[in-house]
Amino acid sequence: MSDDIDAKTRAAERAERAERMAREGQQAMAEHLAAVKAVDERTVRLRALRLAKEAEEAAERAANPPAPKRGRKKATA
């Protein structure tokens, strides 16, 4: 009779452990997906900032072209 009780107790413990592991797995997956989403959002934001900066720099270069370089005169012999 105690074997039946021990078997039932072990089975209940295994079931509880399986449920706990499933809950923890779902929580870990949710945390992982949230982290991935945050990285994606930051990437989009930073890309937009970089492209805006590059466009501003390109417009500035177009408005103010660099002065032409003066070449050195060749020595005549």
C-alpha cells in the first residue's frame, strides 16, 4: 500500500515539475522575444538617425564644395 502512495506522490511531483518547467519555458520565451523586439526597435531608430545625419552631411557638402587644390608648379631646368 505504501508503494502505491509513493508512486502516486512521485507521479504528482513529476507532473508539478513538468507544469513548472512549461511555465518557466513560456516565460523565458516571452522575455527572449521582448529582448529581440527591443533590439529591432533600437536598430530601426538608430538607422533612421544615421540616414538623417548622412543626408544632412551630403546636403552640406553639396552646398559648400571644397576649394580646388592648387597644384605645385613644376621646376623648369
